[in-house]
Amino acid sequence: MPRPASQRLRHDLRAILADGAAFSLMVGVGETYLPAFALAVGVGAVGAGLLAAVPPLAGAVLQLASPGAVHALGSHRRWVVLCATTQAVSFLPLIAAALWGYAGFGLLFVIAAVYWGSGMATGPAWNTWVGTLVPRRMRAHYFAARTRIAQAGTLVGLLIGGFALELGDAHGVRLLAFALLFAVASACRFSSSRLLASQSEPVPLPANYRSIPLLELPRRLRGSAEGRFLLYLLSVQVAVQIAAPYFTPYMLEQLELPYARYMALLAISFAAKIVALPLLGLVARRFGARALLWVGGLGIVPLSSLWLVSDRFEYLLGVQVVAGSFWAAWELASLLLVFETIREEERTSILTAFNLANALAMVGGSLVGGWLLDRIGPSHGAYMTIFALSSLARAVTLLRLRRLPRVALAPLPLGMRTVAVRPDTASDDRPILPSLPQKPAGPGALDRELP
């Protein structure tokens, strides 16, 4: 017997919240510590850095199948559940490798590519699907609450991981601790998959659903305000990734930080971001998203070079607080400004294509940093070089920021999906997966939520 509409809605809303918590706990306890695991099994600093940045490109290529798969399955839900389950399964070989005590770079790369591909493929489809479940009148408040739950889940997972690895180190069972963390992460994603499967799907496919050819996107965006904005986002991604993937090797190998301190540096930047977001939302309402983007865009420029000043733990904690605050401003402003309108029937396809461009930008920056680190050698001076170069590249992106048009927006509370937590960037909320208006909005309109 079908459930009454009100009962079905309550179940869906609770399941969406629980899914967000389970997913975020997986990110905090599992994905965040993959580079540290690579170092623990002897992959090396360059390999660990590349594992943090290159597999998302492979994942972005794999997720290009998303629009066609949704159409073939005739359902967004079926595709999302399949991908979520695949992501949960991807942790199983990591558990085996940790128990075995060995994992080569090639194996880790394949596992990470499957993890990212399945994870990224859920995003655009989930976004389109969930827009049919949550009533428009309550989206802003609901997704703001979901964001807080998800951020708390990531932070809890981060703390659990740090303490578990510190305890494992103290008792000489570091790899066993990694195995337990990956097992928890897998269980969380399996739970998330079940929660997704339990939700209803009133509109399996939007009317006139179509898949836009990948090569058509540049033509549609060329010379437009949206195109200039996306180019700015991509240029920042390149600049940041020169250094971001290599902070973990720097902290664990060069500074030889215990896992507890490593976790503390990650956690405090993430906590600073959580605390700053409500205030930044008020700033966006008062002065506009473009002004907030300038605050964030200027603030992130010197962040990586601040690591050149001192390696004292207390100082680095302060740097991470500043980093979390400025990255919160940049991310919130970017999310408010990204994609003015995308028709519902094209949404999954366009977001999938942008994910690929975003991943290419990530890899481009990380390869520059990795090449320098490899050429100079993983010395203290080499890390200082890539940190300084990243700041210089970020400063150059301000030239693109100047070209952005003024856009009048009415900012609303947004939900964001934390994909990873990294030093210098506080957290990594990518790919950008906005849930956009079902009908084209006029100038100044904004009604989007993000998972």
C-alpha cells in the first residue's frame, strides 16, 4: 500500500539528512587519510601528492557516462544508488592492502580513480533528483540544516581518524588502524547507499531530458558572463593545486608531525570555516556575492606562502584558522555566483562536463608542483618553492577576477557537499553541483541548493 504523500515526504527528508551525515563521515574518516596511507606504505611524497589530485581526473572521465547512464536506466535514483554502492566497494581493496602491508602506486591509483569516478558520477544526477523531492518553499532552510549536519559529520570523521592513527602509531599497528578506518568509511557509504535507495522518485527523468555533447559546452559559454566566471574558477583551481596536494607529505615527512597534530591542523581550518559561514552569509546579503568573492579571492592569495614563515605548530594553527575563514568566503561567493540558469533537462549533462574541466585544472596544477618537487627533490626548499609559486599563481588569477561582471543576486542559505578536507584549502567542496531553478530565472534571481 503506497504511503500518504506527507508521510513519504517526511521519510525522504529524514533519509536525505541521514545520507548527508553518512557520506560526510565517510569523507572525514576515509578519503581524507588516503594520502597519509600512501605515505605509510612507502609510495613517497610525489606519489602521495599525485594520488590526491590526479585520480579525480580519471574519475571525471568515468563520470562522463552519467547522463547516458541515467537515460538508459530511466532513473536518476538507480544510477545514484549504483554509483554510491560502487564507491563503498572501492574501500575493500584498501582494507586488504592495509592488512597485507603493501600497496603500489598503480593499485592505489586505480582504486582512487574508481572511488572518484563513482563518487563524482552521483553528483549531477543526485542534484537533479533531490530537486524533485524537497519542496521549493523549504529548500533554503532545509539544505542549510543539511549542510551543518554534513560538516559536523566530516569533522567527527576527521577527529576519529586522527586519534585512531595516533593510537595505532603508539602501539605499532599503524596499518591496522588504516584498515579499520577504511572499514568504517565503507560501512558509512553502504549505509548511505541504502538510505538513497529508500527515497522516492516522483520524476525519474525530467521532460525533454537531453544530453549535451561535451564539445558544445565551450561554444555555448564563449564570451558570456558565465564563461568568464568559470574560467576564473578553473584558473584558481590550477593555482591552488600547485601546492595543495603536497601539504600532507610536507607535514608528515618534512615536519614529522604526529597524526594527532596533523589531524588538528586539518580540523581547526574546517572548524574555522564552519564558524565563519553564517557571518559571511550576512556579508553576501549586505554587499553582494561579487564583493565577497573579492574578499575571498584576495585572502587566499598569500595562504600557501604563509607556510614559509615558520614551522612552529602554534603558528601553523593560526595560519589554518585564517585559511579556513578566507576559503569559506571564496567558496560561498563562488557558489552564489556559479551558473545563473541551466535548464532542468540539461542540468545533469552540463554539470558533468564542468566536472571534467575542473578535474583537468586540478591535475594541471598538481603536475606542476609534482614536477618541481621531483626535479628539486623532496627537500624543505622544494616545498617552500611550490608554496611560493602557488601564491604567485593565485595573485595572477586576480586579473581574471577583475573581468567578472557585476551580478545582482539575492543570496540564500546554501547546502554544500564537502568532498575532501585538505590543508591550506580547509575543505574541498568540489565539484560544484548546484541545484538550479526548474525554470530560467530572471536577472537577480537565485534559487539553488547544493548537496
